[in-house]
Amino acid sequence: MKKRMFLTIFAVTLVSTLVWQATLTGAAEKQLKMSSVWTAGIQLIEIDRHFVKIVNDLGAGDLKITFFDGGALVPPFELFDAVSRGQIDIGGDWGGYWAGKNEAFNIIGSHPMGLTAVDYMLWVYQGGGYELIQEVYGKYGLVCLPFGTHGSESGVRSKKPIKAINDFKGLKIRIGGKLQGKVLKDLGGVQVMLAGAEVYEALQKGVIDAVEYNIPSVDWVMGLQEVTKYWVSPAWHAPAAIFGAMISKKVWDGLSPRQREILKTAATANFLWSYTFLEYNNIDATKKFLDKGTVITRLNDGDVNKIQEIVNKHTMDSCKENPLFAKVAYSQYKFLNDFSQWRSIAQPFSFGRNPILPDLNAIKGYVK
């Protein structure tokens, strides 16, 4: 009798456990949709795809993302609103595209004469950048996980040589970012905003004279070597850029602690992977541009310093107009100022540069 009762209890317990495990696995698995600002022909989409792979590997049975290339669900420039409204769960972004909503997005995504890729890593993960990113995106019902970066962009690719800042006069240039456009205007150029998929044809048809798009490996895959002959550096408009996974706050709040941790862990791992992947690919891409006959010119130090002065002026103007922009700018510039001593000591075995900074105290005064 006792033996029969024991076996009955054991069987019921075993079945209950198996049912509980199956129910838990099935019920806990969260299905999310993700898209990107990048279309299939732009190499930056690999940042998004690799992030999805990590999440799906880590979250097997618990969390799964189905990825759609940029433009498959909504036009790339409409992705922010689609995620904010909850139409799409996650969007792979670059902050500069949303500067029209709030210029603070611009300085998060990339800033003229600003942070390098390694600077961004330090600022985001140790210098308070992560929290500020949440504050900015949070105003629009979003959580944003920094999940990608690359180093210095190529510079400007053009049909005729640019050897000095005076050569920018009259040129119609595809250049991203609100503040970048202000600087270009002061140099006499005209900013044209185009999505990546439109750049090749615009150059081919003469709609634009030149383009800054991205790093050498991205530019090569886009075919810019076929429609430009000249390449001027350095990339004053974008010493680096970071990218993020925008997540609807409602979706984020509906995830379990474990599911959130999977997303955060995947984003951090992907941040490092993206930097190494893209920088390494630049080796071969640069060689291909040169073998194709691309001619490289370089702005002299005097011209670069002039651009720095223009950037600082517009940065201060933006700080006056936008306290949130000032808050992010102060955090980034304070980091650069604090880091400058050690960076100088470590030279030449360091990275980046110690720029001439705007007045930190003045910027702090605009923070609310």
C-alpha cells in the first residue's frame, strides 16, 4: 500500500514537473520584431544581425527576435516613431537621424571633432553615458541599449579634389547630423540629407557633388568607388559613431528580468564585436580604394583647427538652446577633459586626441 502510494505520488510529481517545465519554456518565450535604419546593401546592418544572433543564442527557449532588413516594415527614417508607437518592438538606430526631434540625439550618435570609438566605450560604460542615453530616449517612450560602434569615418568622397576648407564652397554634400550641417554651411557647402540607399544614384546623376557616408569598408560595399574619384580626410564630422537598439518602453517593461539581462549582455558583447569587425574590414577596403585609383588628400592642421573653432561655437549655441543637449555635451567634454592628462602621458601609446574644448563652466550653466 505504501509502495503503491509512493509510486503514485512520484508519478504525479514527475508529470507535474515535466508539464511545468514545458509550460514555463513555452509561456516564457518572448517573440519580438526588430528592424533597422540600414537596408540590406549597407554593411552596418551586420551590427543589427549579429546582435540578433547573440540574443537568440543566449535566449533560446526564452527570448527570440525576428529580424527584418531596413525598409521591410517601415521606411528607415520612420523607424523611431514606429518603435515609439509600439508598431515595431526593437529598432537598430544611429542617433543622428533623430536630431530633428531633439539635438541631444546628435551628440549621442556622433559629434563633429568629438569622441573616438574607445572614448565612447569609456564614456558609455564608465562615464555616465549609458544613463544619459536612457534619459534622452526615455523622453520618447524608449529604452536604448548601445550595441555597436566604429572608429573614424572615411572623410568626404567627391568627384573633384578637396584640398582645403575653401574647396567646400558651393558643394552639395550628403552629410548626416544637424550640427554637422551647421558646420558645413559655415564652410560654404550645402547639406543634403539622403538615406544610404539613395546616395549612389544621387552621385551618379549629379544631384550631389560629394558624400560623407561611413567607414571605408561600408563605403566600398556601397560602390562609392564607382561614382567618386577623390577622398579627403580627416573625418572631422565623425571621429566615431555609436549605434543602439531602441526598445519600446512598454515592451521592455513586459520582459522578465532574465530577458532584459539577455538583451543588455548581448548589446555589450555586440558593441565590442562591431568595432573589431568593422575596423578589421577597413584594412582590405582601404587597399581596394587605392588600387581602384582613388586619390587621397588631407586638410592641414590649420584647417582642422578652424573647423574645431566652428564646432565649438555651434556646440555652445546648442547648449544655450537645449538644456538636455548641454547635459550630454557637458558629460562628454568633462570626460575628455578629465582623461586628457593620462592620455597625454601615455602618448604615443594611447588613442585619440586631446581637443581644444569649449568652456566647460559655461556649458554646465546651461544644464538644468
